[in-house]
Amino acid sequence: MSENKKLWYKVARTIIKAGKMPFPISESVIEFAKTLITEDQAKFLLIFKKPSLNIEQIKSRVDMSDEKIETMLNTLMDNGIIGGAPSRRTGVFVYTLKPLYPGMAEYSLMRGNKGEKEKKIANLLEELFKDLREGVQKQYAFINQLKNFPAPARVVPVEKEIEVRDEIVIPAEEVSKIIDKYDTIAVAYCYCKQEKDLINDPCKLTEKRENCLLFGKVAAYSIEHDFAKPISQERAKKILKESEDSSLVHKIFHIHMNPERDIESICSCCKCCCGLFRLYYEGAAPMHTFTSYLAKLNKDLCKECGICVEKCPMEAIILNESIPTINENKCIGCGVCSHNCSNDAIKLERTGWREVFVPPPRIKLN
């Protein structure tokens, strides 16, 4: 293997190791890296043996002037390759290498640009998902081992569909109260819908594109480096309401995928575009999420219209002799079914903290 190929293999491995998703080091990953970063930047990124470093650690690992280090770091942040924020524990500014996904994939398309570079990125992401699917399907017997990986997100339901009583709903389950906790909020283009637009397969549920919300340090970074726009709490709530009315699912992402850490984003997800749903339906990853709710049917109120079957993003509802039957093992408690039920026949029941793990379907590989 030539030195150049070794470099790109090493940087691809470094990027993948920064995250939790078990992507194979394929030609698609290497080409994705080459599309986003230069060779000099690739060499620099190899210092991230661990994902996060402060400036003193960085200086000790490279033979560069302070000015060149600063330029390198700012350029990489402008390109969405690394993030930067003060440490919660020490207050020291820390630079963090973004993983492939979730991470660089999102930031590469969050500005909403539609040039040739973005089209190339979109097609490479399709290849990355295909590579992951093939790896998972070939090693399907080990799928349950993925339970050991942290769940990427948690679901909070459509707010008007939950019974708001102190003993029933904790504040962190109400999206409006989540928004009220943050002064710094930003909105960005949904990378998932943007990627699908670029391959001429647009979203089936909404024409809205700027509906990904960012909070706190992540919002501040994204605003500073022109990935997102600052918005008010009122505007954020309006965006979520519009998403609910389009039958999108509120998925919350916490820092380091740790539900005990601060929230960094709320995505409004559909099964036709959004990464976590797509990876599940395309056989590339399990649906692994946290939730606190479960849909329950009141048969006496049901009109047997089938709208809940049509709208459920997990296809967790089927008709059994015209009566909806809910697969509780697949229900993620999003509230889309109850929000769309004209006769209030489906309600959300609070279950307490619940982990949902649904293996991906078996897919016949070509």
C-alpha cells in the first residue's frame, strides 16, 4: 500500500473510531473524507487518538506554529470536521473530532447548498449506507450485540397528545419546556431531507427543510461557523408544531448519546428520509431508541379508518379484522398515531423510561 493510501486509510479509521456506528473502512468512506478535507488536514487529524483535545495537547502533538494551528483548527471547524466548546467540567476550550455519522455527514449538508460538491456528498452517503447494510446483513447473527452500543436518540411525543400532570409527565418530556431551558437556539437545514433532495428523492411528508433545532454549545458553534441561524424560543416552538402537523417524529439527541447530558438537538424525523429510520428500514441498523410512552387503542372509539396504520413511522400498527393492533415491542411512543386519529381512539400511556430495540429487516443482497 502506498504512503498516500495508508494516510487516507488511517484518517478514515480515525474518523470512524470517533463515533459509535460500526462503519466498515471502505472506498466510500475514504472518498467521503477526501471530498471534505485536504491531505494536510488529514495528516493533522491523525493526532486525535482520542476524540477530544485541548490546545495544549494539540500543540504537543504537532510541529506547527501557534498561528498555523489556529488557522488549521478554524478551517476544520468552518468545514464541520471538528467541533469546539468549553469543557463542562473544567471550562477549558476543547476541540472534538466529529465522527462520520452522526457528525460529519450532517454538517456536510446542513447549510442547504446544492452544488456539485453537495451532490457528490449525497451520493457518497448513499454508498456509505449501502456498505453498512451489507456488513450488517452478512453478520446478522451478531445484531443483538448492537444493544451494547448506546441508543443514538430518544423520542418525545407530540406534546398535545400527552397528559400533562406532574405525576404523569416530567418536564423533560414536554418539548416546549425543553426549549424553555435554552437561551441559545439555532435552526439548520435537515441534512437527511437535503441529501434526499440531492438524489432526486424528496420527502413524502413535508416541503419544510429548515427544521433541525440545535441548543446550547452546539447551537453556538453552529451559528458561529455558519451552519445554522439563531432563532427565538417562540420560533423553535412554531417549527416543532409545524413538524407535528406533518406527522414528523421528535427525536432528541444528547451530548455523547448520554441522556443524562444536555440536549444538543431535536430533529423532526420521517421514515422516508431521516437517517435512523432509513438505516432501520434498509437493513443497515436496528431501531434503537429511548422513550417513555406507548400507544394504546380504545376499540370502542375506533372508526376502523386505518389512518393510524398509514401514519405510524415504525409500521407498528396493523389491521386485524379491520381493528388496529399495536405491536408494543415496535412502538416508540412518538404520538403520530394519536395526533392523526380523528376520533381520539388512540392515546399515549406513560410507561416510564423504556428502551426500544428492533432488529432491522432481513434484506436480500444483490
